[in-house]
Amino acid sequence: MTVPVGAYIAVSAVLFFTGCAGVLIRRNAVVILMCVELMLNAANLALVAFSRKYGSIDERGSVFVVFVFVIAAAEVAVGLGIILSAYRNRPVVNVDEIHQMKG
Amino acid sequence: MTFDFVEPVVFALLSIGVIAGGAAVVLLNRITAAALLMAFTFLCMAGMFVLLGAETIAAFQVLIYVGAITVLILYGVMFTKFSDGPRALLFKRQTPIAAVIVAAVAIPVALLSFSFTSAPPRPGGGDLPALATSVFTDFAFPFEVASVLLLAAMVGAIVLTRRDDPEEAAMRRRR
């Protein structure tokens, strides 16, 4: 590979912090969910890049990427379920206005 | 003539796509456009996986992220109402521009794809055998745990989004 692994890690870091900033600054619950997906995907890129560069032949890093896919799918399904059921109680998606679940 | 310059150029284009797409998801106020740009980001990421030689992961990326997760998020956008006004007709005014862009992309792609003869598959089948061997030997237990997790998430999503039947709720209250 002619592109150094550090370049992939740099892209991964930038995307991760973009998603992180999105989770912190956005108020819309669905957008927050999208930003979490961006962060998971950035982690996937780092895993695959390191697995390609330093891994042995048996692709361990890629196996973890497959598990991250499973977690991401489950997270989106349950997260949207929570958002929709909270929305049904009170039609807001602004996370600042959703107080019911506070203890 | 060597093609060493191709990989850095493709990498640069894909990283610009990934970073710009991610920034747009965070910064845009139109939720529908943000969701579609998230799909674009995931597509560029799949291209990066191909560049890294992980074709199977790229295929999973397209199937799960670009396919399933984007559709789920778009349904979430549809079912909730946002304060940024009726912007649902996102593509209404741009129809001629869209037609020109689609023609400019689709016609060369179609010509190229019909003029290529497909390359023979690589011996050994890419990265799939190593991945599958790892999943079903060393990681067999986490694999089973992941399938139980998916089942639990499925049941949980159904329970969370199920609308309470008023008759059923009344019967429960009577009891």
C-alpha cells in the first residue's frame, strides 16, 4: 500500500471528532444518532487500517469490524424505538426538552 | 508506466468525501439532507475499505450502513416532526440539474461497464476465507453472543414502538 497507515488513522480521527462534536452540539435526537454512527464508522476505519498494516493473515481486526456492524444495527433499531416512543408521549425530538426519563 | 499515483489520488478524493460528508451531517439543519449525506459518507468509507483490500467489509458496509441504517434513520426522520419547516420537497426544483448530472454519470458508467471484460476472481477469494475462518473458530462464542444481541434488539425495538391498543389497556385497567 502506497498510502501510509497514518493517513487512514488521520481521516478516522477527524471523522470521529466530527461525530463527537455533533453529539455534543446538536439538539435533535435523530441527528445525534447519525453522529454516533459516524463515530462507530471512524472506529471501523481505524480497525481495518491497523489490521491491514500490522495484523497477521487471519484478519482479527476485520472480525471486530463485523461485530461493530452488529452493535451499530442494534443500536439504531433500539435508539429509534426510544426516540419514537418518547415522541409519541410528547411530540418533541429536542433532547433538551425530553425530561421524562430523568430520575 | 506505473499506476502508483492512482491510490493516493483515490484516497485523497475519498477522504475529502468522508470528512466533508461528516461535517455536513453535523452542520446542516435540513435533516433529510443530513441523512442522505451520511449515506454518502458511508459510501466513501466503503471505498476506503476497498482501497485497504478489505472487500468483504466494504460489501457489509454498503449493505448494512448505506442500505439498512440509512433507511432506518430516514424512517425516523419521517415519523418525527422537526421545527425547520416543510422542507420535504428537497428535490423538487432541481429536477433538470439532477437529470443532467445523472446522464453525465450514468452514460459513461454504462459504456465502461459494457466495454470491460470482467477480471478473473483472485485465487484464494480475497479476504473472505480468513474472515470467515476467524469468525467461526476463534470468535465463535462472540458470534453467538452477537446473534443473541440482535434478537434482543429486535424484540426490544418491537416492544418500544408498539402502539398500546386502547381496548387492551382498558382490559388491563379493569383487571
